[in-house]
Amino acid sequence: SGHSRSKNDTATAKMAPSMGSFNLVMAQSLWDATMAYSIFEYWKKNKKKKIFQVNGRFHSDEGFAVVTQLKKYSPKTKVLIISTGSDDAFPKIDWSKLTGLGDFIIITDPSVPRTYKE
């Protein structure tokens, strides 16, 4: 899956080849924990509302990261993950490789020009 964290502890990472990479993973883990805390705090005050959180794939695919952290605060929280990306094999996508990324998976054609700059 490319993830270096477990569902049990998103703050634990395999040792990266450089300290810079390791620090990046730790920073992302802190972002995940902070976002989960913010979502939980909002939910406590607005229990009848549904919350829509948008983030990069690394922060939610396979139920990791923000999802894992949120489940620590509220284990019974229902989460729906929409994973998006492009695939060079489009439109002949091997969906079996994408199993488990999310509840819904949206794959786009990489030959279509992007409308934003990275």
C-alpha cells in the first residue's frame, strides 16, 4: 500500500532514509492527529450534523491517518472514505489493485490536463 504506518499507531513510522523524510512523516502524523481532534471537538458540539473533511490521499486512504486518529476519540464514528487519483492504465483500470483504498474510488484519465498547479 505504500504506507509506513499501522492502523494502531499512525505516529509510528519505519525509519526513513534521511532525517528530513522522517520529520515529514512525523509532521504529517501531527497534522492527522490535530485534524482528528478538531473534527471530534466540532462533532461534540454538533452531533446531529454530518462532517465533510477533504484532505490528500495519504491522510485517509485505507482508513489510516486522520481516520485512525479520529477512531481513538470516538471508536463508533461512521466514516466514509472517497479516494481519488489517476491511473496510466485508464480506462482499463485494474480495480483489484485499488481494493481497500476507500468506500468509493474515483479514477481519472491522466491525459486530461490538470486545472490546477502543484
